[in-house]
Amino acid sequence: MIRQIAQYYGVVAIPSIRKSHANNVPVMGGVAISLVLFFSFLLVFKLLYLSLGSFTLLTIGLVDDLKGLKPMIKLFFQILVAFFVVCESSSLLITSMDGLFGKNNCPPSG
């Protein structure tokens, strides 16, 4: 259904040097998946901050698809959302970084 809506309104990726497709492709395919995840996080798992963060990233992605955003702006919002989710969510606890930045185990905060 979302694919038909995207085609009807012309929300498509037009082939260019940066794209790997040869024809116009609807760019709203992730919207249905994102909405399902958003409501699952919110209603089933009761993860409010993760739900808000995923919805914010969906919105940024849609704006990027429709208007085009600079990569640094998208990166800024991704970092901002990640920071918000980690800092505000009491149900989220990071215990290991798996070697990222040379950090393996994270001491408990308190």
C-alpha cells in the first residue's frame, strides 16, 4: 500500500550516479516497517524513549528522501537521538562495547 502511495505522489528515487537502480524506485518502503517497530516498541515493550528516537529517525529519513539533507546534518540528528535514548531510558543498560574505541566492559554507573 505504501509503495502505491509513494508512486502516486511521486516520492521516488530517480536514477543517478549515486544510485544503483535503473528505474524510479519508491523510497518509502521503510515507512511501513518503521511504523510497525515504533508501535511495537511503544505498546508491547513499553520503551517510550526508543519509540520516540526511532520515530525521529524515521522523520529525518523521510525529510532526506523528499528534500535531501547534508550528511553532517543527518549524522548530527543520529548522534543526538542516540544520546537522548541512552541518557533518558532507565530500561536501557550498556554493559559492553565489544572493543569499540578500545573499550570492552562498561562499569556500572550510579
